[in-house]
Amino acid sequence: MRVKTILALLAPILAAPLIGAASDGDGPVFTPAGDLVPPANYREWVFLSSGMDMSYTDRPEMAGQSMFDNVFVNPQAWAKFKATGRWPDKTMFVLEARGADSKGSINKQGHYQNQALMGAEVHVRDDARFKGGWGFFPLNGSGPAKMIAYTAQCYSCHQDHGAVDTTFTQFYPTAKAIAVAKGTYLDR
């Protein structure tokens, strides 16, 4: 009786994923409440591209402030994308925004990334879990991230402008070439 009681009390704790845990490979991990567990080592994933001062809308509050956007994708998704030209179920993109500096050390012109992490979000494909197959999650530290509501502009923007599977593959030069060769690329 005592062992059953202890096991019953521990069951919810043992069932909850650990922060930064991995699923069967490198796909998404969710809490029982549906929040995304941030991927622990996304900087070790496949680096797709970096953009500087990109914005999909006019943002006067960002005037005079430069930043880089770095995009990483989980290795299993990248392997399948290379074979098919499509982003498979369980694809995870991490968009990381970092501050930019122009003067430092020996650099006299141009920009380089500094250590200031200005924000990060994850774009996750899970066909069974999300309406339209994709969900967006802003990362705020190492705790689980709540999904951005489907009414947010990011969903319709990706639907209207995404070059492959509602993703902005048009900004990832290596992936774009693969999608063009496989016939999955929409010129947007």
C-alpha cells in the first residue's frame, strides 16, 4: 500500500519533461499543459542563415539600433529537407536576435554580433498538435514557452509569404537552392 501511494504521488513528476530535454531525437518536447520545452542546445543545430536589421514591418522604435537574426534548424529536419525539399513534421526553427556592434577590438568598419541576446522564438511543426501544422513560441529564459495565439499576425504572414511549407526559406540560401531543385519552392 505504501509503495503504491508513493508511486501515485511521483507519477506526475516522473511524467513531466525536464527543461531542455530531448524527445526521440531532436524534435519538440511539450509539457502536459502544451507549453514548449526550450531546446537545450539549439546553437549546435544546423545554422541556416543570418540576417541584419531585417523587419517585416516598419519599426520606428528600432531606428538606430542594429541586430542580427540567426536561424537554426534541428538536424533531423534538415536531413529530411535535403532529401525532399519539404520541412517534415517535428521541424523546429530557432530565430535568435543578437545585438550588433561596429567598433571593437580591431574592427574598423562593418558589423559583428555581440553577446546581447535580444530575443528568441521557436517555430515548430507538429501536424497533429497545431492548426495548420505550425506553432510559434517566444522564448523567455529556460522555462517552458506558451504558444502565440493563432490570431497573431505571424501565422497569416507565414501563410502568405512563406516560400516552403509556410517558412521563410527564401532567406536561407542553402535551403532555397535545395527547394528550387526539388520543385517545392514558391517564389514569394
